Amino acid sequence: MNLLYGFAASALVLVSTSSSCEKDPVPSPKPGTETEVVVPDSPKQDGLDGKKILVVGNSMVYYGGCVMNGGQKGSDAGLLYQLIKAGGENATVYDCTYGGHALHDFTAKGCTSTKLHGDSGTKTSGNCPGLGTELLISDLTSVDYLFISEAGDNNADFYADATAVFNRVKKSNPNVKCFYINHIYSVYKNHTKVTSQLMNLHDKEGVTIVNCGQLAYDIYTGNVKVPGGSMAYSDRYTFCNHTSSDTYHPNPLMGYIMAQMCYCALTGRAADFADYSKMVKNSTYGAGGSVSYGDYYSKYYTVPADHPFMDVIDNESEIKGIQKLIPNYIDKF
């Protein structure tokens, strides 16, 4: 079977069967670091033509370009949308990501972040005008797929906040399919109040876990080896920024991995497109969503990375090897 988790072969496949989004054996980790990977069967996914995808979160999602900062509540043209389009389908991706905002800001109460807006709630931040502001699109009944991601805090109320957001959309559309993006910061900062609840989100709420953060962490710590790759990853700055004030936001490589994993979780197909390099290099990134790929490293790396992300993007074998690992990190807790 050449589709992930036994998805139906009626879905449009533009990639060869040898590079499908199929679960591959996990490469041998370093001795003493072995972890068992259990990937349960997932239900058949529908095609994406005409579907609406809502991405909810903050800078941990948009910095690397999975979605583009600046289009809050509007249709988005980031890497996830571009991958769907490259796959021959036409879907709308809505960007509801606001810098610094946590999942509790997307509940029915609206934005509650006094740390961003001040006690009076009048200070604007991240395109959010202030306290009580509705951060989601107005028509939740039209949402077919919902992705959410927590902010960079070890939130003790994470499970309650995440389920509140999921249930808010489910109330409008009981058939919505729900996904959680676990970003790299939660993994390397050991945010156990978040990561310990991923299995519960999956088992109790039926949420698909997109664990791109764990994938990147396992690569740079040597827990897994990139199949067919030749790079000796040694630090997280291949995947994250490295300035004096920012050592945690995802860079374009991490954003592309995140987008590929979201695409794979949605469709059961690998985001293995011949023009991936052109796609990544023609996109924009960063806090304002206006930094070009060519300018990103000089802006967000005042301290050099041991292995700059550009080296991976320019190495087709590395990219293909990372793609082979992706299915093992969907529904990995």
C-alpha cells in the first residue's frame, strides 16, 4: 500500500509511489535513546478542493512561513497554501495567527492578553486591537479543517484551552477535522504541561498531532538520522533563529517542514514537489511577514548557525530524507 495509513488511492497523487507519505521504519537512534513510534491507522481523508482550512496560533506558526503574518482573519498564501496548490487542488487557508497570543485568546471570551494590551486593553499588538477582540473568522460553519498551536508558554491550562477552541469550532461544524501543531519551542524547552496532553488530545478528542517540533529536535540531537542525508546536525539553529534576543522562532526550513507535515496530515500524500526550492525561496517570512528568503539569515542570525538552514534547503538528499521521517511524527506523542 503506497498511501499513508491506508488512505484511499482515489486521492490525487502527483508524486511517485517511492516517495509517498508512507510510514517508513525509524532510523536507528543513538544507543540508549530509543523510543518506540506507534502510528495508529487514521480515517480516510477527503480531497481538498473547495475546502476551508483555519490555522489558529501565533508567531510559532507564522515566523517560518507556514502561514504568512499580516493576513489575520483573511485568506493566506503561505507555504501550506502553496503546497496544496502545487498538489493540484484549490483550498482556502485562513490565517488566524497573532504574535504573542495564546490559545485562551481564541475562546469565546476573545483576547484576554493584558500582558500585550495593558490593563486598559487599549494597546494594539500583533494586529489585535485589544482586549475582548474576536480573533477568529466570523463564519466557523464553513471550516472543514482546524489547526491550532499554543504560544511559547508551559501553560498549565493547555488542555482546557485547546479543547475550548476545538469545541468552539465543532459547535458550528460537528464534522470539522482537528489538528494540533506541536512547535519546536515546546519540545526543547520541555513544556511538559503541553506535551503531556498530546496523547489525551488524540485519544479523547480525536485530534491529529502534527509533531514537527519533535521531528526537528530528534534530528539535531541525533535521536534519529536523516535517511540518505550527509549532514551532521549539531544544534537547533538549523531550525530556529539565532540572535541575541531570539533563539526560538522557526526559520524557513522549520516552516517548510511544518507546512509539509500539515499537508501530509491533511491528505496522506507527501509534499514532494520538484520545485520545492523555488517555492521556499520565493516566499516571505519573519515578524512582519515581509522578509525575503535571501535576507532572512542576515536579519535573524547575528550568531552563525553550525549548519545554516540554507544548506539543507539546497541539499535535495537532506530534504527527501526529512520527508521520509515525516509520517513517523504524525500522531507521535
